[in-house]
Amino acid sequence: MAGETLLQRISDSKAVKAFRSRIRRPDLDRDKASTALLLAPYIALFSLFIVIPVVAAIGLSFTYFNGIQAPALAKMFGLYNYVMILTQDEIFLRYVLPNTLKYAIITGPGGYALSFMMAWMLSQIQAKPRKWIALALYTPSMLGGVLIGVIFRTLFSGDKSGYINAVLLDLGMVNTPMDFLQSGDYLMQIMIFVTLWSSMGIGFLSMLAGILNVNKEMYEAAYIDGIKNRMQEIFYITIPSMKPQMLFGAVMAIVGAFNAGGIGVALSGSNPTPQYAGQLIVNHIDDYGFIRYEMGYAAALSVILLVVILLFSRVAYALFGERD
């Protein structure tokens, strides 16, 4: 016992620990160097395409900038653009903000729930038909807003050549063609429908992969413990077992919903959209930034959009993020 105690004291002594640290330090230095080397391309690209543009947009939001002359600090210590957005921009307060919230609240959670529902339904069928159906559902998200706009502009065209108008005229439901895409009563509804139709994107695929990788033994154990139906199975087993995929899908849905804008312009053919019926905050940014060349004002709108997306993303993290 005395010998073991002496050996323990020697091994725990400061001199021995220092000697061990000197031996391991080269290995640790090599590990740190290799880690930094591997991360360097990612850090460089992330800084170039994310950090620098965001910092530049925040800086420009406090200035007057027309894209030609050098930026100049705006009035009120640079806060003039923000004050104008929140107090004087009637289009933003009356049309853009309500349209964006309505569109995002319907297409974000709606597309998210639809993606999960379709992923769960596909997980219940055999693998061979599943892959072809998943490809068919995923394809609209790859077409892009412009191509989707062309397809649905043909369907909802405001003359007899439009398929919807042709059917309505043949059935005698209308006497004259309805100009759906130039009407403030229909444009937003068509935008929401088109977005939901093409909402089976990368988030849908991640959810499908998450459901298929849930341990089947957990379902068997759950039924032994008292689960009685598929609804309880989804809420108590499936969703808790695939929280990373649910979080990824939620963030993608939020970002996609608030960053949308091309679909309204592609459908109506103009920016601003007719009667501002489909005018979203991204369209408003494009209007001021690339049509009016008020870059400082457009940058301030971009910063507001960034803050809104961050707030909704925090909600998604609170729901699906890991507690530990």
C-alpha cells in the first residue's frame, strides 16, 4: 500500500505533469494547425460572402448612397433611413409589411407542415416507389421562381389563352376573362398557392431522411409502454427523434418565406406589383436599391429583414434546438 501511495504521489506531482505536457504539446500543436488549415477555406468563404456583406449593409444603412457618389452619413446620427421606414414610408407600412407577414405566416408554417406530412406519408411506403415520388415532389423546388412564374402565368393568363380562364368560360362561370395576375384580389392568393406547391425543397428531403433513420425498436417499445395510435407515435417518438432535421427544415422555411419576392414579380411581370398586392419586403428592397438607386435606404430595409429572420429563427431554435 505504501508503494502504491508513493507511485501515485509521483505520478500526480507537478514535475511529472509538466513533463507529460511537454511531450503532448507537439501533438496538440499539430492538431491545432491541421484544424485551422481545414477550417481556413470555410472561414474565408463565409467571411467573404456572409460576414463582409452583412457588415457592409449595416454600415450603408446609416448613410445616403446612390451607387455613384461616396456614401455620406445620414441625418439624425445616421438613423434617418430607419426613421423614414417606420414613420414615413406609407407603402412599407400599408402594403409591404402586412403582405410580408401574411405571406410568411401562411407559406412558412404551411409549407413546413406540408413537407413533414408528405415526408411522413412517403416513409410509410416501399423504397422503390418512394424515391420516384420524392423526386417528383422535390422537382418544383428546383425549377426556380422564374420558370414557375412562366408556368403559372400561362395557367392564370388574363385572356382566353389562359387555361383557367378557358375552363371558366367553357363552363359559363364567367362572361369575360378574368385578369388574375393584375388584380389585387387574386395575386397574393396565387402567390401563396404557387409557393406551397413548390415548398418540397431541401427541408422536405431532410425530414424524410430523419424519419427513415428513426430506430424502429423505439416504436415497438413505445407501443408496449402504452402508445395507441399513429398520432401519438408521431408526437412522442418521431418528432423528438429527429429534432436536428426538424430544426433545419424550420430555419429553411423561415428564411425561404421572408426572402421570397421573385415569384410575385415573375407572375405579375412588374415591380412594384399591381396595386402593391404582392409587394413583399424583398421587392421593396429591389425597388429602392436597383430601380431608384437609394442604396442606403435599401440597406436599412435589408437590416430590418435580417432582424426579423433572426427573431423567427430563435423561435425555431427554442422549439427544436437541443436543450443540452
